[in-house]
Amino acid sequence: MRVLSVLDESVVDGPGVRTVIFTAGCPHRCRGCHNPESWNPKGGDEVTVESLLERVEASDWDGVTVSGGEPFLQPRELSRLVRGCKALGKNVWVYTGYTLEALEQLEDEQVNDVLDHADVLVDGKFVETLLDRSLRFRGSSNQRIIFLNKV
Ligand code: SF4
């Protein structure tokens, strides 16, 4: 999996203290993007999903957030990562510049697998004119915090 960086201790990418995995590559090119160095799909390093899971397992935190970049650019690896984190008992949030509806319309097996296993999707592009610094865990008011799993 192409990964820009891993933060072992974040309090701003979802509730509680979390491990955050920033994936490389983003096609959305939002105006005002806080992280344009993440756009290059060849940026960062190639790491195995297993090595990421080992790092997650070694952390004391309850949560894992996958952000970017655009995590859904690597759907197969993302689904393995999300499944693996859930198997470790972690709460999993995934950020994406796509809307949930756009992801569902892809009818892609791996994408659907992520949506079936992640706890929360934070969706939508960052829209500079809708910037709202009072929002928790998202930058602009069009972005939604969607609880996926749910029974
Ligand atoms: S989706 Fe996120 S990383 Fe991608 S361009 Fe938009 S703000 Fe930047």
C-alpha cells in the first residue's frame, strides 16, 4: 500500500486517541487542500498491509483512521487494512473526497467491503467556501460524518 505517513497518536482525526494512516495519491485537487503533497500516487513509501497492522496492534489506542490523500484509490489494500483493524478490535474511520453515494454507485466489491466493515466514513471534498473551523473532524460543512455499521 502506498502510504505517506503514519501518526501513532492523534486526537484530531476522530474520537479519542487514534493511529492515523495517510495514504498517498488524491485525484480531487480541492482548492485550499491542506495537504497537496498527498496528491502524488507515487509519493510516500510502499508498505505492506501486514506491517501497518503490526503497528496498529502495537498501539494502545482504540481507534484507527485512514486518511489521505484518497484512501479509496487503493481499494483492495484498504479493504484488507480495514478488515484487519476490525479484527484487532479497533474503531475504524475512513476519510474520502468521494461522497458515500458516489462510492456505492461504483458497485465495486472492494469498495463495498470497506463500507461494510468501517465504522465511520467522513465523506466529500474539501470546499474552501464552506470552511468552518468550528466543525469537529472535518473541514467544510458539506462533509459528513456517516456512521456505517449500525445495527
Ligand atoms: S480530498 Fe483531501 S487530500 Fe484530496 S485534494 Fe481534497 S482536501 Fe486535499
